Amino acid sequence: MRLVFAGTPEVAVPALDALLASDRHEVVAVVTRPDAPAGRGRRLVASPVAHRAQEAGIEVLKPERPREPEFLERLREIAPDACPVVAYGALLPQAALDIPAHGWINLHFSLLPAWRGAAPVQHAVLSGDEVTGATTFLIERGLDSGPVYGVVTEDVRPTDTSGDLLTRLAHSGARLLTATMDGVEDGSLQAVPQPGEGITLAPKITVEDAHVDWRAPALRVDRVVRGCTPAPGAWTTFRGERLKLAPVKPDAARADLAPGQLAVGKNSVHVGTGSHAVELTQVQPQGKKAMRAADWARGVRIESGERLGAHSREK
């Protein structure tokens, strides 16, 4: 089939690579978000998908909005049989959905109808799901509600960050998307409507969502930090300034600390929660590089009674 691939971030690149390697399909163009400012100089930078497409010598379309007449006209000229989609990041109008004969087929990183929305992997970690996966479905009007072609499952490991899990799903999902395109081409796959039960939503995780509440149980603190790693990044405050947190290690043997209370050992830093303590592994003070928590604690000379999440010493 002639394919136009739509995607933007790094997580979409494995799927593009898998389709480029297929001997049954031809990726003739990609659709991606416009170049965006990045880095300290805020220079305009092409998306990872655009960069990969340019390397492969493929036409790159970067509409500000997919409803633009010029974009729709070019898509009609290309005349794709289908448009596979992975994390494109813009709402597709019906006029675009109607162009390919086999529609736009999305790879979504959850087991639909669970976790419809922008942040399915983060919500799976935050909620303590033991199993998640990826789904291919036909895009229709509605939030991730279209009929399903196929699924692949993935265990959520106890120490997984959302980044770890998404990396694995990007590769297993790439294989699923390629198999789905094969099945659509030869007619062996038919989309099946999603069940009406089990629908959960996964809205975008905000910076405030990533603010750790030390009054919560250690299990919740652990999930929040892992679910918000690497983005938007879990954080707390220390002496009134923001402190970013890497994944923590729950320590059921330490139940002697109040929420947020710090305990510094020779090579360890523990923090109290609403249940037992957690051990900090790495932190990043405001305006500085990430460092081992024990090195940070020695540098700031934590005093007795100081807490995270508090602007002053509490005893």
C-alpha cells in the first residue's frame, strides 16, 4: 500500500522505521508538526519524525493545522491508500480522514478502551496497572473511540518509569502497526468496535500533577515519581526552591519519619511519607545538574527537622 505516515516525537520513529523496512508497503510522505523552538537558543528544530523522513528522502508535510486547504490538496494528490498514525499531536478533520481509502490507522499506547487520551502510559504507571499494551484502531470522530484492529500486551515492571515503558511499547507497537497494515492490505483484518465498558481517560499530565505530596503513602509517592519520569518530571521543594526527583526506593523498614522529614545517612537520604519512608536516589536542585541524593545532602548540610515540601524547618 501507498502510505502517508503521521507522527511527531521520538516514540513514533520505531514505527516509521518498521514501515520503511516493509517490503509490502511504500511510505511516500510523512505528516508531522511544524518545527518548534528548542534548547537555550530557542532555535527552530524539526521533529524526530521529520528528521528521520529527511534522512530517508521522503517528502515531509508540516501543516500548522491539518484542515489547511493546501495540505488537504497535497494529500489528495499523493493519494495514499492508508495513513498510519503514531503520536502526531493534532486533531484530524473529517476532510482529511476521508482521503485515504483505508482511513487513518492509529497506534495508541494502551489497551483500549482503557486510557483514552494524551498520556496513556503515564496514567498506567500512576494507577499501578500490572499490564498495559498498545492498540491499533481506525480513527473516527471521538477521542480514541474507533474500532480496533489489533492489540499487543506489555507487563508493567515494578520499577518502570513511564519512559521505560513507552520505549518498550514503541518497539512492540511498531511491529503491531506493521502487522495491522499487512492485514488491512490483504483483507485478513477487520476492525471490531470497542466495548462500551472499561472506558478510562488519560488527560495530559501537568507540572502540578507531578508535585509530590509527602502525606500520601509511599506506594503513591513511588508511582507519581515513576509516572512523571522523564516528563514532566516529579518535583518537590526544599528551602523554598524546586527540587526535581528521580525514581525513589520505598523502604518499609523506615517508618519513623513524618511526611517530608529528611533523614541523612552516610550514603543515603530517606524521606518520610504518609506510610513508610522512601529513599532518594538522585535529585536536581533548581538551576543545577542532577546529582546523587547523598552528595546533594552533604552539600546543603541538612539540619535536624528539615523537610521536603516545607519552606522552613519543622521540628
